[in-house]
Amino acid sequence: MRNLHDELRYSDGATVRRAVIEGRWQSPTRGLARGFVQTGLVAVPERYAADFLLFCSRNPKPCPVIEVVEKGGISKYAAPGAALWNALPGYRVYQKGHLIYEGPRIDDYWRNDLVCFLLGCSYSFEYLLEEGGLRLKGNREGRGNPIYVTNRECIPAGVFRGPLVVSMRPVAADKVSEAVLLSARLPLAHGAPVHIGCPEELGVDLEKPDFGNRVSIEKNEVPVFWACSITPQEVALRSGLDLMITQSPGHMLVTDLKVMELLT
């Protein structure tokens, strides 16, 4: 008998969202609804929306915008009809530079003046890499991929400023070019890597990820770093907004869009 994860793995975005809304799924969404685009969430009060959109346009690698949802919080494009206050399995709430809540319910924090940004997620290009025959060690080992806060600063816009956050995947040396070319075809899912090899140039220690678990790197493998949608969460800590809501790491919105429809 299949468990819920197996059932959702081969379902679609609407089925996953229904399981989330019903409280049957409150875990990370990696591997669910294979082939469907997943997105992160950033919700900010309307007065900050223009600045955040500018921040995204200046930093398209970590913040690729798939949809901007106006006040009311109902998606019209990526997941039509989805209410963004209950369609993700986990949220984080920031106030004045502090994380004040993490969990599946944000009823006490949601406001009608919030403008929502749905940002592309690496789960989409992971699907493309795996379909192309590149098996990802972190996924294969059930660990996911380690995430690091780097020493590179994003280009600021208004009140928004902060460091670039990256996810790392070990890639066989003879497959790095293929991984670059494949992921580059999905600019709305972070696109090509931002750095290859030499983690010290990013100011990160591979043994000490800031999020997720360490993944071993073999002699024939190279650490490859992609921009990560956790970047806005670090920005939230620096920017000190009175309210900013994001997804919990790995707890994404599963949309109705197909990965293959976003290829360039």
C-alpha cells in the first residue's frame, strides 16, 4: 500500500495543495508532483512591494519572479485560485528583523494589504537534471542539499539588502558542463550555477551548512553552487520590516505550471 508521499509524488499541484490545506501534508515538498513547478513565497506590506520587486529585478538569480499576487493573496497564474495563506505546508513570519513564528498556520499574521511574490525554486531544475540522467547525491541519500549563507552581498533596493544564499550539489567532474547547460535553461528556477568549486571564495565551510545537512564530496566530484530562494529570509533579518512572510525552508507552493513549459 502506497504512503502519502508516494501518492503525492506522482500527483499534480492541485492534489498536493489540497493535502496541505486539509492538514495531511506539513512536510518539505521535495519530490512531490514530479514535473510541476514549485515556488517560494515572499509576502510584504503593499508599501514595500515596489522596492521588493526592484530587489528581485536586480538579483534575478536568487529571486526569479514567477508571479506577483496583488492584495488579497489569491494566485491567478501559477496556482489559480490558491489562497497563499494556507496553500504552503510551512511558513516563517519575520517582524523587525526577527523570526517570530514558524509553522503551518499564519491566520494570526495574515493581512489583506500583503503583496505576494512567488519565486522560482531549485526543485524545478533538480527535476530537469534528474530527467537528464544526473543523479543528485543529496536527494539519493535522503538528505536534501546543504545551504550556505555566502560573503556575497545582493544588490540592495530600498530597505531590502542582505547576503546571497546558495545551495550546493556535488556533481561528477565530467558532468558539470551538462549540469550548467541544463539548469541554465530554467532562469525562473535560479538558472545556471553562481559558483563552481572553491567554496572558500564564497566564504562558506562545506562541513557547516547554515541550513540542511552536510553532503560528502568524493574525489571525482566538484561542489556546484546555485542561488537559493532562502536568500529573502536572510534579507528579512537585515531589512527589519514590520512584517514579512516566507515559506519555511523546503516547504514550497506546488503550482499547476509544468517545468518543461518554463524552458528557454
